[in-house]
Amino acid sequence: MDLFDYMREQNKEDESPLASRLRPRTLDEVVGQQHIVGKGKLLYRAIKADKLGSIIFYGPPGTGKTTLAKVIANTTSAEFLQINATSAGKKDMEEVIEKAKNNAGMYGKKTILFVDEIHRFNKGQQDYLLPFVEDGTVILIGATTENPYFEVNGALISRSRIFELKALDTEDIKELILRAVNDKERGMGSYNAKIDDEALEFLADMANGDARAALNAIELGILTTDRGADGIIHITLEAAGECIQKRPVRYDKTGDNHYDTISAFIKSMRGSDPDAAVYYLARMLYAGEDVKFIARRIMICAAEDVSNADPQALVVAVSAAQAVERLGMPEGRIVLAQAAAYVASAPKSNSAIMAIDEAMQSVRNEKISGVPNHLKDAHYKSAGKLGHGTGYKYAHDYPNHYVRQQYLPDELVGRKFYVPSDNGYERNISEYFNKIKVESETLE
């Protein structure tokens, strides 16, 4: 590298975005992903020992895929080459392979090839790399936001170890934001800025596990916020909302606003107000609430407040919970809105929860002699000698597939636990019971 190249690199480093400047240089600086780079973990040991095989990093944006590749570049004795699958052509790949061959043949040196967005390579490009990965000409590090088992050549997959990176949690993001605000060497520490606690909490929450989004936001906030009378740049909640382009909503996931909003959401569905239900759903989604938590609340409401007045409500709620896990956000919002609106619009009954709660209370408080003999298991040898199964009437042998006989224990005969309402499908249930019982009495 000559003087001009050196100056160019220095200027590039100084003028690069905060997220790029703050990239960890060593494993000890990495925040999050301790399940793969924690001390003693496989990847940690491989990097430290400089015994890395081909790997593919898979995970959502901003979780550190490129960062880990750069850390490896700083710690390995191998030459580190990088290409981006969105722009690299065959000529670029040929040049990289030629360099790798020279490194091995002339200097006995390994070459690590980092391919960002590797899922963007077509099959032909992936096939071109395969023999060079196989014979060790290059050690491949691929990064992808897509499931590699669907998007990457199976032969490459079989020769690589897959490491899944997870979205950073809120505490990880807060640590990175504070590092950005205070670090004078690579961060924004020289600007004399200070971030309020609620602004820090808001940015960390809104980043939704994406470190790059959080760092871009705090950089914009510091660069565009005027100094206060004390000479300090104060990043307030309002400023944080502007720099991440989201209006702050009072919603603390562990505080009163969280419980108040979810309570209003459930009560709106129970109260048959789909407009209010969808509004509170939107409020929770906007604030970054866990979609699995929301889906669980909808399933509970479908069973507790709709029950058999519309048995389809639970089917819709469960399907929505499964769909939102597969789709993720933002598409998952549509599924949740459909389910919430359906449950809110369905006829209501609390018969199921009333039935199970009364039955549970009976089990806790009332002593019974046991299951009636005619209902006991009669499939084993000598059961008849104990009277088990004797006198049992097989319902399908009778009209309407119903016959009157005792099912509850002796002490509970005549007790009603499940009482269908006269709403929705439960009206049909009541009519059906009345019909088969009347006809059974007539036949007797």
C-alpha cells in the first residue's frame, strides 16, 4: 500500500457510517451471539486457534454476520478476500480464486473468501465455487438473511457449518448505543452528547434486534440535534422518535402501559368491538410487542370468550399463530388483524371456562368413591370378575347414537358443568341435546 492508498483508507474509515466504525475488531468486543461466540463455544475456539473451516452465517439484518467475518479477518493468519453476491460477476470470482491459488502455491498461505448475500448467487456461480471449497483453495464464509437450506447449493451446505445468528436483545442494543455515544475514538464521544434513559429504551426497543438500525438512528440524532444551554447534545425521547422515524408510543413492555393495552385488546375482542381490537393490535405492533405473545392472547380469547358459540374462532386463532411464526413481520400483521377481527365479531359464550373452572373446583373440594363400574376399562383379562364394564351401553347401538346412562360418579349425578348458552352455535348444541334426550325418553 502506497501513501495515497493509506490516506484513502484512513479517510474512508473516518467518514464511514457509525455502524461501520464501531464494528468489533476482536471477539471480546462482539456484543450478543454468545450462543456461538461465547468463550468455549465451537466458533470461538476455531477462530482463536485459527482452524476455521467453511461456514455460513444465517440471520436477520443487523445481527453481526459481516461483523463476525471482519473479526475473523482481524484474527486469522489467512488472507481475507471479500465479494458481494449482488454485484460480483464471473470475472470477480475468477480473480479471487487466482489469488487464492497463488497464496497457497507461492506462500503456503490460506485464503478466506467472504461472500455477502450468498443466496443471491445463482446455481452456476455456486457450482463454480464448489470444487475450490472442496479442495481447500478457499475457506468460504457466506452470509445470508435467507434460510441457507432453501437458498444455497446443497453441496456447499454439506461442506460448511451453519451458524444461526439471532436478533440482538434489548440489553445488547442498549450497550451498543451507549458505546456509540461515549466512545471518543470510533464513536460519537467527541460530540459531548447524552441520551435520556427513556430515549435509550425506545431506540433499543424500536431497533427490533437490528444493531445497524439503532446505530444509524443515534448517529442521525447526534448530528442533527442542537446543543442545549449547557453545551451538551441531549437526545430526548422526542429526538429519538424523529431520528428513527417513529412516533414514540407510551408502551413499556414490563410496565402498566403494556398490561393496560393488552387488557384493552382482550376486552375489545370480548366486547365484540373489532375496530377497537384492531386499533389496540396496531398499537402493540407499532410499539414492537412480541407477535407470539399477541397470538397467544387471541387464542385464549377464542377459547375463553367465544367458546362453542363459534368453534371456528379457535381454529382461526391457532392458524393465525402458526402463520405469523412462518411469515414474520410485516406480513404477520395482516394475519393477526384477521384473527382479532374474527374473534371480536364472533358470537360470544364463556361456557367452556365456566365448565372447566367448576369441574376443577369439584375435583379439589369434593370426595368421590370413584369411576362407576360400568365405565371402567374392561379390555384386560379378568376385568369381568371385578364387574368392570358390566352393564355398559354402547351409544352407537341406539337411535341418534345416544342412550341414557350414568357417566358422572355417584356423588355428582345430575351435576351440570357445561351449560351451553343460547348464542351462536351453542344454540344448536342445546337444541340437539333436547332432541336426543326427548326421543330417548319416548323410546323408553
